[in-house]
Amino acid sequence: MSQVIDTPPPTAASAGDDLAALAVRHGLSVSGARPSLPEYVRQLWARRHFITAFATAKLTAQYAQAKLGQVWQVMTPLLNAAVYYFIFGVLLGTKRNVPDYVPFLVTGVFIWTFTQSSIMAGTRAIAGNLGLVRALHFPRAALPISFALQQLQQLLFSMAALVVILLCFGVPVAASWLLAVPALVLQSVFNAGVSMIMARMGAKTPDIAQLMPFILRTWMYVSGVMWSIDKLAKGHHDWPSWVVPVLQANPAAVYIDLMRYSLIDSFHASQLPHHVWAIAVGWALVAGVGGFIYFWKAEETYGRG
């Protein structure tokens, strides 16, 4: 009597392995899979023209319905500065201890607005553009980066008004103004990195966008936008020794004070924290590189669910 040996049917796991091997052999990949980090960077670079065009289009459309149009790009931070001047400079008397208080204040407001607006726009970058994310295939980091670039373009418009204000209040043109360029580059990298962090968090939890204005307002008040951290520290000798270094190392305060040091001759190096440029570079690298990797790790989840 002959025996028939039955071969067991292939299991689901083995069938899946066979299909995976077949896909690899023919150069196929999973749709929507996250690319490697170097490949992701290459994809972003290939779409650099889209990122720039998208940022410019958003900036143009931002005030398209207003009669004054793009004038509001400068008027908005100027009006904010006027309100802060009345409340903090006049009512609270902050201006008595700060030379060139108006240039000091306007510089702080403009630079802070750049960071604030970049982070707020980044928080909604994915959640507010789901139609685009689901319809087209592109590296999603292009969205928070383009929003950060949009805010940089807006700041450059505001800087023209800032230069006029500095000259009107007797601040002379100096070689130190060139230091504003590297300070602005470092702040831009920092802003883009934080925007990507908030974009991932906002994509998963859209309610964060409702909480961010309160967090950013608190951050503004401790960043020396309307007052001098150095002058306040000298008037409060009873503070714990760690308070002033922490306030001065705050990234928003670092970039604001670097810009003040670059543009305002009465703002001296003694008012900056030690190793301020190293701190500025450190914050830019931590936020920029860390934020980019953090965002990339969730690339395949954006627009799903």
C-alpha cells in the first residue's frame, strides 16, 4: 500500500513573506511608506521651488481682502508695539530704565512676532491643509517649512519699517547691523524646527491650536519683549541665582537681544548672556535638527485616520 504525503498549504505568514520578497525583487514599495532620512531631505530639496511659491502665495493671500492689502504686514506689529508702549512704557514706567525704549520695544515686538506667528502657523500646517495632504504626494515637512518661510518674508517687510524707526529715533547706522543677518538665520532655523514639532502635535491633537495662544502669551511675557531682563535682574537682588540665567537663555529672549545688540547702539554686550552666540546656535540646532527628525518619524501618518 502506498502512502500519500500531503503537503500542508502555505500559511498566511509564509504567503506574506513570499509577496514581500516578490515586491522587493521587482523594486516595489509600500504606498505612503516613510522614506529614509537622506531620501526625505532629497525630496524636500527637489520641491524647494514649491515651498517658496507656496509661502509667497500664502503671504499675498493673507491680506487680499483688506483694503490696505499688504500694508497690514507692517501695520499689525506696529500697532501691537504702540499698545505695549502705552501699557508698559507709559503706565508701568518701563521706559524710564531703558535707553532708546521705542527702538528697543519695536525690535522686540517684530522679532517676537516672527517666532509667534511661525509656531502658530506650524501648529495648523497639517490639520488645516488636510485636503492638500490627502490629494497630493509630497514630503509633508514642506508645509510647516513653507509657513515658517512665509513669516520670514513678512518679517523682512517689517524690517524696512524698523530701519525707518531706528533712524527717526537717532540710532545711527553701524557695522554691527550686519550681525542681524546671522541672528535672523539662526532664528529662522529655530522657528522652522519648532513649527515642525507643533505641526506633528497639531496633526494628532488639533485642540493644541486652541491652547497655543495662552502658551505663547506667557512665553512672550518672560522673554523681555517689553522690558529689559538685565535691568530687571539688577533691581531684584533677592531673586534666586538661577532665575536670571534661565530667563536670558530662553531662546526667544536670545534672538530678540541679539537683534537689539546688532541694531541699537545703546544696547551693550554686557546685557547679553555669556556665550550668547553659542546658545543661539545650540537652540537652532536642537530645534531645527530635532524638530525635523521628530516630524519625519510620523511622515506616513499625516492625513490618515
